[in-house]
Amino acid sequence: MVGTPPVSIAPMMEKTDRHYRYFVRRITRSTLLYTEMVTASAIVHGDRDYLLGFDESEHPISLQLGGDDPHELASAIRIAEEYGYDEYNLNVGCPSDRVQNGRFGACLMARPERVRDLIAAMRAVTTRPVTVKHRIGIDGRESYDDLLEFVDTVHGAEPSRFTVHARIAVLSGLSPKENRSVPPLRYEDVYRLKRERPHLQIEINGHIETLAQIEDHLCRVDGVMIGRAAYDNPWLLADVDARFFGSDPCSRSTRREVVEQMIPYLERWYAAGWPARNVVRHMLGLFAFQPGTRRFKQVLSGPEVNTDPVGVMRRAIRDIRPEVLDA
């Protein structure tokens, strides 16, 4: 059984793209990163370099796939193998209408045998770990026993890890955003799953915002996945490597060094014709909860960012105190 990294950053649509991942890798070297969800169909029929390309520094990185066709998922992995992903993950947690219309995401929790078959098809074409991310349930299948039945059935295909979002997904009546906050958190169900199935690798997800919370969860499960907190306050991750991966705390970068490391990356993409805003938008939370963060965001979000991105980047940090920049 492949071990579970103690900390990962959740796949988030329109957030965990390659530019965010490159940026956050300047802050944490060890945390497992995920792509946004990419449908198997898009990979098979679309622009593969655009969908699958990433920088070598982003390792370790997991490709999250969406789909309901075992043959198409297998084909997508065969294509993705050329890009060198460290693992593959099946999305069985997204509740959006678009995903439901494609018969995948959270609605697949009603069909555990199908999920088992999808995982089996994915595992058959790669030696990399194949994992599954799912909810504790969906409306109509909300009990712990339903969760256990799902996990036991899917385990028949031997995924390397179950990442469990500790809320049910309400498939009718709630938006994806509401599904991240309205259904109550049931961490105890995930803890119980690990107690009753100790041989499985279990990772927990759902409204985890501090290192203290991560540490507490790790007393009960194998791994912790952070979502919005890692995007809105990326400096939260600055101590993760030392605290949870055993890295030398002196090896971490300062915020000033992170900005300086992002400048050549920004220049490269800007020269290639990409709007600079596509890169810098992911950096807006770098000084969250620090003096000067409002001004930093204002400057970085201004109209000049797409004509003089490097100059704007340097101006954005002028009002940040040295003790914050260089801590």
C-alpha cells in the first residue's frame, strides 16, 4: 500500500491551475498538489499540452480526472503518462449540475460498483497510485453504513487512498458553493472509518484552516487535504514542510524571496503572450492578515499589470514592512 502524504492541497476549479501550483511550490516543497479536475473526454479529444502540461518543480502532483467511462478514463491516463504525473485521482465528490449531467462526480456515490470498475480500469494502465476523492454521502445515502458500503465496494479495486470530504453532497437544491458549507461537517464518520478499516489509507477534507487542526486530524487519519484556506492564505503552508514532512525549517523561503522567484516565471509567460493577470491573481493572498495586504492587492489587481507586470509586482510590495517581507 502506498503511503499517504500528511498534507495535500485540494483540487479546486479555476484555482489550482499550473500558475497557482508553481507559485505555491515556492512556499512548500513537499505538500502534494492536485490539478483542477480535468474530464477524461477533454484529454482524449482536446488540447493535451494545455490541459496536462506542468512545470517539473510542481512534483509531487496528482492529476484529478472526472468521468464515467472506464475505457475513456484508461485512455486519458495513457495519454497523461507521457507527462509524468505522480498519481491519478478520480473525482467522486463534485456536486455541480454540469458534472451530474455527465454522470460523474458525487452522483457516482450511488453506484459504488461503477466506481470500483472505474478505479480498476485506471489501475490497469498505470503503475502510479490511483486514488479516489468522495463525500461521506449524498442525499438519500447519508448514513455511516452507506459510506462504509461505498468504501468496502470500491476497495475491491484497491485504490491507494480514499480522500473523504466530511460532508454529504446535496445533489438537488444546493449550489457547489453551498455544498461546501451548508451540510454539517461529520469528521467523526471519517475517524470511525479509519478505526474500523485501519488497513486503508484515509485522508480527511473539509473546512480545515490551521496547522493545529491539521495536527489534530493526523492523530486520527493518515492525511489531511486543505482547500480554500490554502488558496486564500497560502502562507499558511510556509511551516508545513518542517512541521509535517521533517524538512529543515531554515530551508523555507521568505515572502520577498517568493516574489523574486515568481518574477522570471511571470516574465516567461508574459513573453509567451499570456495575460499577466492569469499568474498574479493567485498571489493576492500572499500577505493575508498582514499590514499592507489591502494595498498589495489593489496594486496587483490594477490595469497596469498586463502592460508592466514586473514593475507592478515590485511596486505592490513597497508598502509591506520588511519584518513581514523577510520573516
